[in-house]
Amino acid sequence: MTHRICVHTDDKKYCELEAEPVEFSSQSFNETITHGTKQNSDALNNQVWDDSEIIYWTNDSDYEFITLVNQEKLIKLALLESSFQTPLVIRQRKRKSADVQIRINWLKMKDEKYFTSKSILAFAGGPGKGLGGDCTMNADVLWLPRKKDAPPLTVKRAFDLGYITNYNRDFPNSTVKAYDPQHTLKHEVGGHALGMRHIEDANERLSAIMYPYYNGLRVFGTADLTYLHKLYGKAPINHKIKKMLLSRIRKGITG
């Protein structure tokens, strides 16, 4: 059985491709638990989760520039809006046991064959057994949860902070390409892992997280929410609580 996965590349384009779950070298499916899904022609893999409770857990993998505590905070923020905007209950579990699982890895290129270069930033699968819902982030890429108004990161500053090991001293003010992990996790885990496909309307390029190109957004736009509600329904929420939660998501783990 093939699955649709979303591969994120550093030309800021998201693309989808077919993959066999058993081909993922980083994953072991010896103890795969049957994931509850139901057919939905509007969803990635034509499936959505059939249970209102979704459990996720993170592998014991590591990313040197984001602490494990902050990695967990980023994942919670990536899933928070999908949770309070729908009847879904999404929570973390420390042990690997659940009817529905979403696994999140941070792996280096040498450990994941789909990361053939640093141009492959991340990938995630839609709902389904085994691979379904899993997300893997490329740990060889520079991910920095920075403030939205932070100045560009120069190579000298990046070197001083230990993000890079060398730079051309003749151009100390050149900038380093870094990516917002919260945005990519929101697109992959808060979107694709729940069954959301891309929103390809060019008018949504600066307002939809599920637009096929990296745009750095952290909060779902109107088109994103319309799609999410179409898949799982809408949950009532107090306006003040909603405003508070959205503010928290926009702020991220910085500030």
C-alpha cells in the first residue's frame, strides 16, 4: 500500500510523492498498531483519523540547536490550533501505545535515506497505518525558532553562536539561511498528518499555511480552517480564549 507524503525542500516548495511505508529506513513497523481511519475523498491518502483522540510521541532523537524541552513546545504549538478548532483531542504520550499515533523524528541525513541533501527539509505522511501521520525533520538543516522581527542572521553571528563552523571573512555580513521549525511542523504535523492536502489557490500564497510554498506563517488562515473543518467539523470556543491561544501560537517559544 502506498502513502502520500509531503517533502519540503529548501527552494521553499512543498511537493507530494508516493512512498511505500516499509521503505522508510528510519522507521520500524514491527509493532505497528492499527490506526483507526475512515475514508474521506477530500483528505490526503483519502483518509482521516476515525478517533477523536489523537496521541503523538517524539522519538529519542536530537537536534543540537533546539533543546528537547523546546522541541516538545514547538510540536504542541504546531498541533494546538488543529485541536481547539475541531472536536479532536490531541495530546502527548510518553509511551508508544495508542490507537492513533503521530511520530515526530529529528534525523540527520546519514540516518534517513530520503534526506539526500540539505535541500530536503522535512517530510510527513497523511493518515494511515504505519507511516501514516509520521513527520521527520532534517537535523542537518539550520532550524531556529526566532522572533518574527529578528534581524537577519549574519554568517559572523552564526559562527559566533556555533551554528556554522566556518565562513568567508571577506563577507562577514552575508546572511545564513535558517528556517522556522514552528511553521514547518504546523504545515506537516498540524496539517498533512491530519489529512490536509495543499491549498493551491495562488490568492492564498501569503495567508494559508497549507499553500504549497514556504511562507513562514504560524496561524491558519481562513482557507486552512475551512478545509480543516470540512475534514473534522468545528468546535465551539470562547472568543477570548481563542484570541489568547492564537496570540500564544504567533509568539512561539521566543520572546
